[in-house]
Amino acid sequence: MALMVICILAALSFAGCTTSSGQSGKGEAVSEEAVAEEIVDQESASEETVSEEQAQPGEASEAVAEEPAQSGEEQSTEKDLLQVEVLKVGKADAIVLMCGGQTMVIDCGEEEDGQEVLDYLEAQGEDKIDVLLITHFDKDHVGGAETVVEGIAIDRVLLPAYEGTSKKYKNFIKALEEAGITPDKVEDVQTLQLESASVTVEPPASYEMPDSEEEYDNNFSLITTVVFGSNRLVFTGDIEEERIEEWLASGTVQPCDVLKIPHHGSYNEELVKMVAVMKPSYAIICDSEKNPAEGKTVSMLEEIGAKCLQTKNGDISIVCDGESIEADQ
């Protein structure tokens, strides 16, 4: 461009000489400097136009590139989980369920096991129980409940609708009164939510005392079914033959992924029928080295393809994502 300007200036210089010798002039001729400035301005304007035209596609590309990033941020949501911990507390039940920041405890083991429940909750950063459910009032289920009530805030307590007779039961009821908690006594089927998990609690058809009071508590156990997505987990307390037969006849028994085997793995023919209907992938037994599950129960579960996990071998951890389940210890 500089060479072009020099050539034009030279031509104008020659024309200027001719004009001044041929005209007496009124200064109407255009000056060399003005013409040169106009040419430079036109060239600069042309370059800016080209530059703008080239920049536009680049700007459009940047706008398109930003959209996937925004879409990716919107999609980055963490999936909820249902976590279950079956604590190793001997031949006793102490089970913790956690889902979406809410906590449910099913039974509290014997008297010395209540602190183990509290220690586990503290280790998980939990400072409240949303639902405490005691399946029945045998000492290996209600024994540690007094300690738990005294040690942590509790929103709701579910109990079977009968009166216990043991000292452990009476201490637990007194602790509830002192904490200002009025328990819900379950006489009809109840449903509740543990965040995104649906919980169904089934009482017996009747709480009428049998003629023989031996082990009557077991058949008053509340049965708890937890549904999380396509996952189904069932916790049966200590139900025995009579209650199992009643439950099977109700038509509400369904296949499940996880089954807490009742009464610490005691064997009976009605249990065999129940397991045949439920077809669990995992069978959980709360037992101990001193009081292990009956061998016939374990063999029966293995024969139907269930993975049998026993608390005598340690805590049992279960993680559900609504589609699949992992259980180990």
C-alpha cells in the first residue's frame, strides 16, 4: 500500500505543476496531502471491514461451544442411594437405614448394644433418627432402645400395639416419656417415606394373647418392607410359623432382593414356604458364633441361590441405587 501511495503522490505532483503553470488559479486544485489521506482512510476502512467479516464466524463458534458446557452442568446430579447397615451385636437385631439424609433404625439389640447404634450414627455424621421402629419387645430387640432414646433426637417412634412385661421394655417406655415422645402403636398397615424410599409396616392380624405365653412376642413382630426404585428389602423381626402362615395367606408377600431371615435363622417348614415365594437374592441372618443360625436354614437358602450373610462374621453393609444392590461384609 505504501508503494501505491508514493506513485499516486508522484503523479499528483506532476499534475500540480501543470496546473499552476497553466492556470492563474483560485486554489481550486486538491492538495496532495488531502488526496493521500483520503486513500489511506479508504484502505484502512477496507481492512477493518474484512477483519470484522472474518471475526464473525469465530464469534459464532464460541457461542456454540458454550452451550454443551451449560448442558453438562445441568446433567451433573448425584444419584440417591439407600444404605443399610446390619450391626454385629450377637444374637440380636440392630439395623440402620439411611436415604437422602434421613435415618431409620429397626431394633436396638440388647442393653449393651444401644451405644453401638449411637456410635455408628455418630461415625456417619447423623445427629437425629427420623424413625425408630421396634419390631417387638423381646430383650434382644428392645434392650438397647432406652440408651438410644437418651442419646439422640428422635422424630417418630413406631411400636407394636401390645404391652411388654420386661424391665427393659418399661425402661424404654419411661425414656420415651422423659423425652416427650409419644409412640405410634401400629394396629393397621402404615406407610411412610424415608426420603425417596417407601416404607410399609405390617402388624399382625391380632394382638390377642395366645393360650401359651411362650414366645408370644415373636408373632407380634412388625414386618417392614422398604421399596427403593426397583429394589425391595424386607425385615421380618422374629415372626414364627403361625405368623408366617398368616402373612402368606394375606396375599401381600412378594419376591424381594434382600430378606432379613426371622428369629435369627431358626428353621421351620413355614419359613421354607415363605422363602420359596420371596426368592431373595440376599438373605441376612442376625446371629453370633455362640448362637449361630441353624444349618438347615443356611442350606435351604443356599439351595435356592440366595447369598447368605450372617452377622456372626461381622457387620453387613448393603447399598441400593434403585436398580442394583451390593451387599457384603
